[in-house]
Amino acid sequence: MTSRPRLATDVNYVNGLAALALFAVMAYVFMISELGAPAGFADGSITESIGYAMFDMLDQAAIEAEGFLVAFIIIAFVLDAALDGAVMLARREDDESVVTALADGGRRIAGRGDEPRRTDGSTDAADGGDH
């Protein structure tokens, strides 16, 4: 038989009081701060301007921005290196066996296709065959 949950009465209220104090301070700061009117964007497409900024063609953008060509190229190199590393880790060995890098440190696992195939048609007793 299960019993219903009981309310914990030996609680430390300091954490709750600290959270309430932090909430009060943040609410006070937001209430007294003066926020200016939203400026908005100039006429023109924001998406188009982001594209121009990404490829450092700022003279064609309708909205003023900074160039991001160097950041775009660095991200492309990092993603390319990650893809090359993933392909290198996932490739098969020359003898068509799979090496799993994460599960067992790169060792061969029995029963994963790395045993040499027999040409005489016999099977091992572990596979359910007779000797």
C-alpha cells in the first residue's frame, strides 16, 4: 500500500526570502528605468540587409550594419573540419570491419562482422551450429 506525500516542515526559508528580495530589487529597477521610444528600422528589407552584411556588401544594404565576412568564413572552416572529422571517424576499415570510436575505444568488438569468414561452410558452436 502506498502512502500519500507528506508536506516537509523542516524547511530552510532563507532561499525563498533571498529569491523574493532579488525579485523585489529587479522589479524596482525595471519600474524606475526610463526606456526610450522604439526606433524601428529604416525602410528596406531586414533579411536582405543581413544577407548583404554577411557577405560584406554593405554598399547595397538598405539598413546600416557591420560586415561579417570574416566570421562567415571562419564558421565555414570550422564546420568543414567537423564534417571531415565525422567522416574520418565513421569510415570503415580496409577489411570492411567497423571500428566504433566512442563505445569501446576503437577496439574490435566480437560479433560485429570482424571475424574472418570460413570458406568450408562450418559454424562455431556459439552461433548455434554443430562442430
